[in-house]
Amino acid sequence: MLNVIRASWALLLGMFLLQIGNGLQGSLMGVRGALEGFTTVQLSLIGSAYFVGFLGGSTLAPKFIARVGHVRVFAALASLISAVMISYPVVTDPYVWMALRVIVGFSLSGVYVTAESWLNNSSTNETRGKSLSAYMLMQMFGLVAGQAILSAGDPSGWILFVIPSILVSLSFAPILLSATPTPAFDAARPMTLRQLYAASPFGVIGMTAMGCIFAGQFAMAPVYATEIELSLLELSGFVSSFFIGAIVLQYPIGWLSDRMDRRVLIIGASFAGAAVALIGALVGSSYTILLVLGLLNGGLAQPLYALIIAYTNDYLDPEDMAAASGGLMFVNGIGAILGPLAMGVLMSQFGPAGFWMFLAAILVMIAVYGVWRMTQRVSAYAEEDEYEAVSYASILPGAASPVAVETAQELYVEAAEELAEAAEEEAAMAENRPENAS
């Protein structure tokens, strides 16, 4: 891991600073919007606008990179992000903020595509998995650090809008000044949604639901915390708890996924996460209880993102895995757009408890649909007598573009090919054993 950090420190540091600014700005929108008198539905529209831009950026950024190159795209999008982040207090109108959030989402998605291309280019086959894990961790640590800054400032003033703009500007310096050469960009041609759904219905539905869950947590947790009148320090701790839980439980869930039927694990984690959310809807008033609920709900829900990708790969041929990443990211993006909107409507009808009710409903939907799919299709673990799952790759929602997902898919392809080669060698050795000789 030290060698990975040494080779990619500039990129990792830059993305850490960028995510501090992004995390701070994301929570600040909910707090300042409430102070300005925005309704819950308006705040949910602002939250969804970010993911509209993110989905658009994931689609268009590769075309821009192919036309003018990584460095120009990187610098242009950096300027846009920094300028927009300092513009919010100039015009405190919810619909202007929606437009600005679309620009930020679009630009950040393009930055992720560029940065992850650099990361992939600087990694070897032996270090790619560790590089991806380090990148995901720096992203999540940055989001958590952003919440700590929020608790130390005044959301009614300008300074908390200036800080993320400065951090974003600084984040690009180590990346653009590093000696790492710009990579060639070559995205896999995506599968059609029809093909992807035919290969794994549960994978497509699950990834759409995961978009709803992460976007709801990211965009609406600050709104929920404001509505129940948490202090800024408490709000920061509550929002951070979702990301900390995801970091802590990501690896235990990944370890389990390589040793049991992934569909069963997805169903079990979804039911458990739903139960946590239901408790939040009923008794989520004590700050200590809220921290525990956030840790557990984030820890059980967010790792499902990578788990569902791994499950989908169980039903794909290795040559189709990279192509599936585009479709998975697209349906996840659609869910991310719809999630804050639906949560905002629930919260406007049922009050703050609607936040937890939405999370519980989506997780129950994943679990119930998974149970139904078990009656429609035999598990990959039962289709072959000696089925071996391809190892789970660490990747978290909201902190990656299609390039990172495609990189994870490359790891799956390599692992699948290694398993196939090992099976062929074992079969050849079995044929050559003395008892099998004629």
C-alpha cells in the first residue's frame, strides 16, 4: 500500500482536498437553504440537481477528453467548480441553486473521469486493486473532513462558501503539477440496458435502488438534521456517521461476499438496514441514537453498491464485465436523481421521519425483490458443483465515475481469468494422474 501511495500521492491528495470541499458544500446547501426559507421539496430538488449533472458529466466528459485532452478538461472543470461554489450566497434562490448544482455535478463527474483515468494509467495489474481502494478511502475521508469544517463555521455568512472554493482550487495543483503523464482514454462500449437486465434483473433493480439510497443520504441527511434542530456540530457528526459506517463495514461485508451466496448477503443486509431505518423513524430523537443509526444504516446500505456489482458479474462472461459498467452506472444515476425528490416529498408529508421511512422502504424493496428472484433463478453458487465467486472489489457509491467502476470490472475480469486458468490446470493434472492413465 505504501508503494501505491508513493506512486499516486499527488492524485490522492488532490482528490482528498476536492472531496472536503464537495462534502462541506453538500451539507451547507441543506443548512443555508433552510435558513433562507427554502421548503423541503425545494431542497430535495437542489439535491437531485447535483445528480442530474453528475449523470450528464459521466456521459459527456469522455467525449470532451477525447477531443481536447485530459489537462484542458481538468483545468476547465476545476475553474467551473471553484467559481460556482463561491456563487451560492450571491443569489439565494432555490432555482438558481438548482442550476448551479447541475454545473457542479457535471464538472465533478468530469473531474472524476479524468482523475480515475490517471490513477488507472499509473497502476500495474498487481497494484490496481490497492490503488482503487486507496482512492475510495481518500474520497470518503474527504467527505467526513468536510463535515468537521462545517461545524466550525457560520452557515449564514460567506466564509463557508469561500472555503470549499479555495480547497477545490488547491486540489488541482498537486495533480496538474505532478510528473505523471496523461493517459490514453479508452472507455468500453457499454451493453444495452436490455442486455444488462436479461443478464441480471436483480443487479439492475438493485443498482437503481442504491442510487436512491446514497443520493438520499448525501443530499437529505443535512436537511433532516436541520429539521430536527440539531446543532451544527451534531449535524456534522450525524452526516459523517453514514460515511464512517460505510468505511468500517465495507471490508467485513466484502469478506463475507467471497464466502457465501451474494444474493443471500444482499437480502440480509437490506433487511437489517431497513430495520435500522425503521427504528430511526420511530425513536430517532436522541443524538447518540442517531449516530448509531447513521453508522449502521450507512454501513449496511452503502457497501451494497459494490456487492451488487459483484453479484451482477457472477452472471456475466468476463468479456462482458467492463461493458456492463456503463449500464450499471446509468441506472444508478437515474436512481440518484429520483431518490432526493421522493425523500423530499415524504418528508414534506410526514415530517423528518420521512427521511428514515424512505430509506427503509427502498431497502425492503431490494430485499423483497431479491427473495422473489430466488424463486425465479437458481443461484450461481448452485449452478455448478464447484462454483468459485470472483473476489469482491472495494468501491463505494457517490465517490466514483464510470472509469472507477470499469477499473473494478477489470479486476473482476483478471480474477475470473485466473480462476478459469486454475480450473484448466487442475483438470489437466487430473487427466495425467496414474489412475486415469490407460
